[in-house]
Amino acid sequence: MFSLTSIHSLPVELLARIFILGAGFEYPYGSSPFLLKPSEDYYAPPSSNFALLVSATCVHWRTIALRTPDLWTVLHFREPSHIPRAEAFLKRAHQPHALFDILVDTVAPDEHIPGVTLSHNEITTIFELIIPHVHRWRAFHLKVRDNDCKLAARKSLSTCGAAPNLQTLQLYHFEDYRTAQNLYFATFRPPVMVFNNDLPALRNVSLIGVNLPWAQSPYLAFLHTLELALHSDNIRPPYQYWRSMLSSPQLHTLTIHYSGPKAEDAPWSSPTADDPVIPVPTLRVLSLTDLDSDYLCRLMDRLHLPAISHLSLDLSEQDFTPFLDML
């Protein structure tokens, strides 16, 4: 005869492992290291509530859950109630080996609902909460939709110090400027250095409407995944830094959405011995969106991509026959 065994008789270590696997069931990074997309209508998937569910099941499970730091490392901020929740998670993820995946998702001023969404009043509080743990950030995704939130983010990320464990960085800023004056105030400041340029583990970068001090961002030359999106020509990287980014020795995924090297700076003539094509022998996935036909042809003419296995195109209604002839 086989005797029935209660789940409560399982070793604590095994239950803790089951809880961690359950929390990872809704893993948001299956297809991309980035949570945000360059679309105002896209809503990043919510974080899993599995840890909260198991910790509320019974006293025994709650005791185990609260003593399992890896259950409490996802800090997603979308509404004011997520701030005290994150405070509790930070206390539970007390072990130094527990690294945090963070999303801060604010809305445009005309979409803000006090007590429901996040805007400039909350973003400073959020940074004050998470900056002391910057050495334990593993992924950081930030979406700002107005100039006040942008200024708060600039101040925090330019003074927070090194992020030695940060592997994924996604910065999103896009707004309806409405007037030329608003556009000026939002763009006249030069970009700032972030994390003191001390990002030894960084491998995935997505910049949506955000530019960096291209000449002072050496970590961009060691990426695995790069996304550049929604950049007007004046804030795009100069060609020499574009070349440096694509020369990352392990770059395997490149996404360009209305971006690329600065057109007025690039040497758009045909490649020469003194100015050869850019070889990217490790690149396997290439995605191109909203690029003009002439710009796209000149861009691709200067790239050598022998390992491409997946090409995604979402282009406007122009004549792309010259580009298709290049393929």
C-alpha cells in the first residue's frame, strides 16, 4: 500500500525551488530582453503575482516564501500602490545575490489619473527608493512621457553611480511637444553620462527617443542586443560611433526603427579601402522599421552581414526596389 503524503511534508528547499519556478512561469523576456516597444499603444505585460499568491496560501508557505529572496526581485511600477509594494519586496530580497528587474512606466500628463497612474509626482519617490540598490540592478526599463519626468530621470541616473550587475538598459522618452517652445525645452540640453559609465555587465541596450553622449559611452561597444528607435537626425549617433557600436564582438540582434547613424555626418559614398564596410559577422537578427528607401540603401551598402538568419521589415509605402535588389 502507498501512503498519501501531504505537500507540507516536502523539504523546505524543494518548496522554495518550486516557488521560484512558478514565479518564472510568466517569464517576460522569452523573445526579447526589452519590456517596452516604440509604440504609444503598446502595454508591457504585467509582472507575475505568483509570489504574492503562494505567500498568502497558508502560514507554512508564507514562511518559506518570505525567506526566499529570489521571489521578490521583480519591481514593476505602474501605479502609486506599487511603491509600498516595492518597499516590502526590497526588504524580502535582502540577500546581496538577489538582483532586481525594474520597470518604471509613467504616462503623459493628459493621460495621468491621480492615484491610478504614475507621473512626475511619483517618479522622484521611486528613484529615491531604488537608487540605493543600484549595485543590484539586473534590468532597468524606464518610460517617461513628459519633460518633468525626463529631468528627474536625468538627475537620478547621472548621479546614482555604478551599476556593476546591470545587464539590460532600456530608456524610453517620447511625448507630444505641441509647441516649438516645448520642443526646445525638451531637447536643448545635451545628454548626460549615466551610471558613471561604469557598466561592466551591460549587454542589451534599447534607446527609444533617447540619446546618450555617444562619444562618452564606451559600454556601447560591447553589446549583444541593440535597439535604436524614434530618433530625429540631430540626436542620432555620428557615424564613427555607429561603427563602434556595430563592432561589438558579440552583437547578435540589431533593431533600427526610424533611427540609425546621423545622415548629415555619415560618409554616404561607396565603401573604399580607406573607409571600408562595417563587418558584423555575429549579427543574426536584423529588424528595420520606418526608414526611407534612399537612407536604407546607403545604410545597408556599408554593412557586411554574413550570418543573418532572420530579417524583419516594416517599411513605409515607397519604392524599395533598389533595396530589394541588394538582398
